Amino acid sequence: MTATRSGVPDAAPLLGELMPWSVAPPRLGRDWVLAPDRRTLRARWDALVRAEGARREELFGATRARTTRSAVAALPGQRTGTGRLARESGPCPEPVRVLHGPFDEQWLIPDHRLIDAARPELWRVADASHQLFAVEQGYAPGPAAGPALLVGALLPDGRSPAGRPGRIRPLYRRPGGREPNLAPGLLQLLSGRYGHEVAAGDVLAWAVAAAEASPAGAVVPLPASAEVWAAGVGLGRRMTAVRVRGARGGERPRLPGGRRPYVRSAVTAWPGALRYDAEAEVLHLGEGRVSPVPAAAWDFHAGGVRVLELWFERRTAVGEPGTLEAIRPSAWPREWTSDLLELITVLTLLAQLDAGREELREGKRITRDELAETGVLPVPDAARRPASVLDHQEEGPEGQFALL
């Protein structure tokens, strides 16, 4: 038995050693800027800009980082106002789709004036054509922990039901799929060991399939066998395709015809409770019914929490009266049910693919000692810092251009 680092075998590298640049999760500072649908966000914005003086400040929810008088730059890539929010009267900025914790796609108002710590370096490298974001999940021991590593094409907020938010690791350090966020020399080492060129996406795919949770972070064992590597990369790419849900022109996830979940009884008004009938494979949302819902989808956990229950709780939570969080649809939106059907499909497919991970755990490994002998480890400090992105202008406070 080798020595350990907080319970992690020293022979296995951490994801943070293979993908060294990471960004802390964004900190919104106020929950009303995030919602499962765009109409709710626009209604909340309208209520804010109709309010004046102290009432606007109260609705906004001031913090040390943000008040309605804060002067901040626009988020990279977003065309939003930069004048002080206290005098804002324009329409709501166009909401963008984000990944809220594991598997929950929601909408966010991408206005820097509303967000305490938006992490502009993440927005700067977001790229609809190439970028993928890996998110380490907070450590939750036990069989219900769920995946150690999530990946998506949407910008993630890094929230974890396990508590501690996970670090966000973009696959590329620059837009356009340029400069992989990998330890220098890693691709050359792996290409030599496996006898063919290894790409950055292959490393992330392997990590998606093979990563294991630990108190020190996600552990990514590297196989010595080219055959095991190929199997893991193939599995990880299939898992990634399911998780990105048709991004980059791919197909949206689908189950075989007879097993697709359907709405058997529409969700009306607001469902009071979520209930699963395992024998009939029926998911009850109040009076609404969806089936077939495989047990694997219902039992799918992330961060120690059942994913479908968390998804439902976030949509039925009632905000405090008089706050912007209290503004929500008057009835259960039809598109939420469509989102639920797709989420059931995603969880079912991932549960099926998860069985293939067992074969990746056998055989010899490329050890940390070998990574150190070849100069891949330790990672230089420069690889842990963001790259300079200077190919576009960003609007600063009050309409001035920021200098990067």
C-alpha cells in the first residue's frame, strides 16, 4: 500500500494536477437572478426597474460586493448596461442558459451589476463551438455520492448538493479551442505511451469516465494499457454527449422508442409533492403522471442527493412575499415538463453507461512518479494562472472600455 494524501493513493494523480487551471464557482449574491424560465427573470427585472429609491435597493438585495450604485464592467461577451443600476430603466438583458449544480439547466440574467462574483475569466473563455467545463463535485462519501466529475458545454455555477462548491476547470485556456488546460508535457507523454496522438478532449473524456471522488479532490488514474485508455475515452465521450444534450450540433439524448418517458396526465396548477411508484415506473407530480421512469433515473444521485427530487424542489420553492424571488409563473409551465422528460432520459442513459466504468479500474497505471520523472509534475505555476485574452474589447463601468 502506497502512502496517501488525505486518503488518496499517491500513485494516482489528481484532476487538479492534470488540468491545473481552475476557477472558483461564481457567487451570485442574490437568488432572484436565476430561474428555470426566462419569463420569470424578465418579470423580476421589470419589477426591479419599476421600483424607485430605497424600494429598488431593498428588492435588489444589497451586499458588500454589490449595491444599485456599484460601478462595474460588463461581463465578457455580454451586451449589458454598465451604468449604475440605481438609474436603470431599460429592458431585461437577454437571459443565458447555465448549468445550476449537477444536471439542472436554468436561466441567468448575465448582468455583472447583479452578480457579486461572476468570475469574468470563465465568461472570457466560454466558447459555444469548442469549450467544455469540468466541475469537481463536493466530496460525499457512500454509495449515493454520484459522479466525482461533471462536464458540460454550458457555463456552470459549480454548486454541489454536498456543500462545498466544486472548482471549475475549462478544457481550453483561450477561446476557439486554443491552449489546452493540461499539465505541460502530458499530451506528449500519453501519445508516446499509447502509440498514437492523444488530444485534449481525450484526456477530459477519460477523466469523465474514470475519475473517482476523494476528500482531496477528483482522482484520475491513468492506465498503462492503450486498449484500456481507448475504452475509457470512448465511454467518456458517450457520457459527455449525453450530458451536453445536443450542444455543438449533436443529437439530443433519446431512449429507444418503447422506453421513452411520456406525459400520461398533464401537470396542472402547482404540484404539491413528487412521488415515485417503483412497481409501475410512474413519477407523480401532484395530479400529473410521467412514465415509464426507470428506477435508475429515480435513484440517480449527485452529491449525496437524489437529482430528480432536487430538480423538483427548486421549482416548487416559494419565495418570501414581497421579494423578487416570490415572482414565479402562475401555473406550472409546459416547458418545465419537457425539461423533466429530457432530464429523466439523461439520467437513465448515464446510469446505463456507468456500468462500463468497472473495466477501467483494472491493470497497471501510469504513476505520479513516472509523471514526475518525465517532467509533467510538478506543474509550473504559470499553468495554474489564467491566460491573457486580448483579442476583444470589454466595456467598463459607465460605458468606458476596459483595459486588459
